[in-house]
Amino acid sequence: MSPSRKVRRAQFIGDDSSRVQENSATVWANSYPVVIDRDEVDGSAPVAMYLTGFRNRKGGRRSDRYHVYVYVVFELDVSRGGREAVRRHAAALVELLAAHGIGAVPVNSGPSGGMHVWVACPQGLPPVVVARIADAAQALFPTVDRTPLLNPASGAVRPPGAPHRHGGYAELVRHSVEEAVAVLKQGAQARAFVALLRDLEAQAKAAGLWRVADAALGESRARRGGSGGRSVPPSIAARGPVVRPVVTDEGGVPRLDVPWRLLSGAARRGAEHRPSSTPGAHQAAVHPVLRSMAAAGWHRGEAAAFAADPELSPALEWLRTASTATGERAPLTEAEAEDRLTRAWWLAVQDAARMPHRRAETDQDDEQQGAAEGMAAATDLIARMEACGHAHWTRPSGPADRAVLRALAWFMAAYGLVEVTASVRRIAVLAGYSKSTAALSLQRVTYDGWIETAKDAERRTSSGRRIRLARAHQCTADEHHMCALHDLPADSKTAGHHGSDRSGTPRPPRGGVGVLGRLGGLVAHQQAGIWHRFGHHAARTLEIIKDHPAGVSPEEITQHSGYTARTTARHCGRLVEAGLAEITAEGALVPTDRSLYEAGAAVGVASRPVELAVVARVEQSQHQWWCREEAWWQLDRDERRSRGPRASADQAVLPGLDPYARAYPRQAPTELGQPGAADHSRAFAIEAARIGAAELAAEATTLAQRGEVIDPARLAGHRPTAAEPGTITLAA
């Protein structure tokens, strides 16, 4: 099947020019200078096959022949990123090629761990097209060595079955010899490779890895209107012109410049639909769901969190797993999932940008109906909190419990969900407390019957437990237990009583945008750094003062709060001293216009919520790195050796590479052959620099100054999604 009658044979260094002899000085050189006829090939010697053939120009002479690529081989080199990166990029390339109807034959190139991905175009491809494919592929997949694809006269690659100079041979990965021959003999049409080229370059551009002007090929086809331009596939370009602006977030990832909305009911039902087992069904189910997210103004980070939850989004299984030869699906690595989502999200944004406006208006009406459940749950929770009496919130742990419940209600209202997911770090930031305090509060409000666990946490996958409002609970024997239901009879704390039975609770008012706005104000209020100096009980007192802008007396504050007159006086004195409240001539307290940030800055605690948010983001990244480190050392020694050495902890992470594939920083080992103790402080510093902690802090500071909610998952353009608000990782 070689397009040329000639092949290139590796050169020997030594006396024996026909074969390497054991224990001799004769070795293969790292070059292929000898050109021989195919009939003279020695099966024991490494040979490389030319990738191009000749075509004659119509009406031209033999001297007018020109090269065309009959085979395109993506050569993935271990030296450019390691074994794991090679396998990940090879799998991603095969998937991408299949999406464009191009059959691929992956090959293990030899003992070093490199791979070749072979594809064919029997009609031939111009070298300029192949060169651009190689450039864009290397930008997206750094392990690709584009050298054989840039030299049509001499570019060659060892074919499957050819020996390697260091031992072994190029071995087919998933095909038999007959199957590989059939795939490459059939090949694909040139137009499929042109579509592949556009897709590769567009994805590289979207990821900020590609800066090249339109070439003549793309420009000429755009003028003819064949595909609507070189930036999108024909299937999307056929929808029509762009009717919504496409912008990029702080991370350079594209999104639509439209107001953020909840997913419509139809979109959520589509996400809950489980694909069939027919070939291609899993991949086909992804695009409609992501397109709905893009049309609703979601960021890529939201899509990633949504796709990470298999129970919430069965339709997005293709973003989590890959098909296998047995028909089962194997989980993707974090980097593989990232690669898939990057491609799928870009296509979804481009498609959503061309959707007719009437479709968006229909989705918006549907989404308002779909948001009712989440809004109702949030309203129900807040109504029960306000009606349950003072005893819950005046006890020492009361403000922390109330802050955690408000954070959960904010999640429900913001994302229209009755089951929410968030890490305990994120809850702590929204509540204005430390991680340990927030974890204890979550346990208390669970025992008291406010919330219950819908799904347990999984530490290894960094996924927390899913939370929903409790339907019933078993009262504990703890003397501090206080049931969530506010109107229980005095003798109701008996074994078997379901304290969260809300049948006797007055029906809450209908939820709406006002609920979300009010919750946002409450969360921003409780996050303020000033309460780390004055105490969160004082925050309750200030809320009561703000609820009575015309003025409220200390006696009335005591009545509304449940605190003693002495405690109320202490709170009011601190608030007046900080300039957050004033005393009128009649002795009433009224709120001032001074912001909580200004008051906190005056006593040096304004930056506390910023610190909590940034530390939460860095710790989350550090935690994922440590989990990968633990998984590495659980492998047996042979498996670790076969994967090759890992990059050092301090090595910079290039775009497209797995940030957690590096070795975790450790101290010097105390025993030979054993790893040293983990250096978590150094790991924290490395991750802080990698994710840009300084930039995160600047953004969080701006939010604090404006009096807005500081959500660590939303910083730097990474906003949470409907999936993330329901899982709380207490173990983390």
C-alpha cells in the first residue's frame, strides 16, 4: 500500500551492514539515509515508508509531477510530554478523526512509548493542507511531531510491523493486519480533511494557541459560501450568520455575550436522557445539551461541573467515558475529559451563536417554569428559618448554622435545583467562616433535620455529597438537638419523631427573582470581613437595623433578635463605633451608608473573605494533585516504570498538558527506595502560582468592595453550574 516504490532503510554504524549482531559494536543510526526498492526490504531491519505519491498535472509532462500526501501520520513523541500525554493525545486524535468520518489506525511505535496515528486519503492531499493540519494538531496536542508532514519530498514514517532500532516493532493497537489494511485502503475524501483542518485551527484559536491569518484555501472556500468560512464546520455554518456576539472569558475560552439564565426545562430533560448503545449515540447526545448551556450564557466552567455529575447529566456520558472493545465504557482521565470538553464546547458556542432569537425566547419561557422548583425550595428553607424562633440562632453556633443554610438556599435559587452540590470549601467562603467551622455546621443542620444527603461524597474524585431539603429525620438524643420544624409541640422530641415533616409549616410565598436578589444580599452581608472582628452575632443585629431604615429601638432589636439587652447593647455599640449605624435623638438606631468593606478596612479585616476564597481555590487544586499522587504510588513498581518518569513538581505546565501529572513535591526520603514526606506547603505555593492566585485575589477584592457575593468557583471566569451546587465534601 506504499504510495512509492522506494522505502528508506536505517543506516548501520559498524562492520556488519546487514544485521545487528548480539554483543557487537554494530548499531542502527538514528537516520534513514539509504533508499531502496520495496522488493529489497529486509524484514529484520527498520524501514520508513514515504507518505506521498506523485500526481501529473493535466496535460503536463512527467517533469510537471507534484507531490500529494496519500497518508497522513500523526507521530506522537514521548519526549514531548511523556507516555500518558501521548496516549491521551492519540485517543483524542482518533476521536476527532472519527467525528469527521476519517478512519484511523493507531500504532505503538516501539519500546519508548510513542505512538503513530495513521489515516489515508487515496485521492491525495496538497502539502499545504497537510502542513496546516500538522501545525494546528501540534498546537492542540503538543506531543505531535509534525516533521514528517512538513516535507513532502522526504517525509517518511516506519509502517506497522517495522522493527525499532532499540528493539520491538511498530505494533497495531486495536486492528488486525487485515482490518488496518481495509481502513487505510478505504481512507477518506479530501473534503473530510479540509473540514478537519478547519476544526483543528478553530479549536486552537479558541484555546488561545493559534494566531494565523486565513490562508488562500479557507478564503476561497468562504467566498464560494461552501462552509460559511474556515472557523466552523459546514453543518453549523449552514444554520446561518452569527446573530449573537461571541466573546472570551478571562481564560480565553469562548462564550456568548448574553445574560446568564437557568437551563430550560427541555434542556434539563435532554441532559437527563440516557443515550442508547448504538455507535455514535453518546457523542451525538452531547452537542444539544452544551448548545443550550451556551445559549443560556453559561461559561465553560459551568458546563464542566455539570458534566462531572453522571446522575445529573446522563446525556453527557461521552464527556466522562470512552467506549471500549467489549462495549463497556471506561472512565476518561481528567486531561482526556478536558480535551473532549474543549472541542465540544467550542462547537456548541459556535452553533448557539447562530440560533434564531425565537428559539432563545422559547427557552427563556421554559426555563422560568423549570426554575420554580429551585426557587420554591429556597423560599421554603428561608421561610422556615425565619419562623423557627430565636433559640436556633442565639446559641453560640447559631450564626454559623444560619449562614450555611443561607448559602445552600442561594445555590437552590441561583440554579433552580432542589438538590445542590458544592465543596465544603466553597460553602465556607459563602458563609464567611473557616472550612472546619462550616463542616461542623453542615453536620449540625443535618442532624437537626434541615437538610439530608442525597449522595455521599467521593474524596478520590474530589466530588462532594449532594444535598437537598430533608423530608424526614430521626431525632438524636443530644441535648443540643433542635428540630428544623418551627412549630413543634413542647413534648415532640421523642424517638421516631420526624422533625422535618413540614406538613404543619405555613406554605411559603411563591419564589421569584426577588428571592434570589435578597439571598445574594444576605450572603454578601455574612461574608464581610468585619464580622471576623465583631463576631457574626453582631451581623444579625445589623440586619435587624437595616430591616428598619426609619429607626429601631434597642428594646425592639432585643425582641426581634432574642438576644439579651446586654448583648444587644454591646452589638449596637460596636456597630456605632464602626460607623455602620447611628443613634438618633430619640435613641433609635438607623443604618448608615458606610459599606461593610470600608468598616472592615478601618480595622484591618476587609480582606478576610478574599483570603478565604483564594485559599479555597488553591486548596481544591492542591487536593486534586495530592489525590493523583496517591493514585500513582498505589500502582505497582512495574506499572510506574512502564509509564516513565514524571515531570518535576516545579516544571511549568504547558497548555494542553495535565497539570496533575507532575510529581507531587516531597521532602528528602529517609529510607532508600521510599518517597519522602509530602511537602504540602510547597505544593500550595506551586499551585497558587499556577492558577494565578494574585489575579483571583484582585477579582475577589473588587467584588468585596462592591458588596457582591464572592463565590470562589466563579473567580477568573470559572463559574459553577447547576451540577456543582449540590455536593458538599465534608471529608475535604
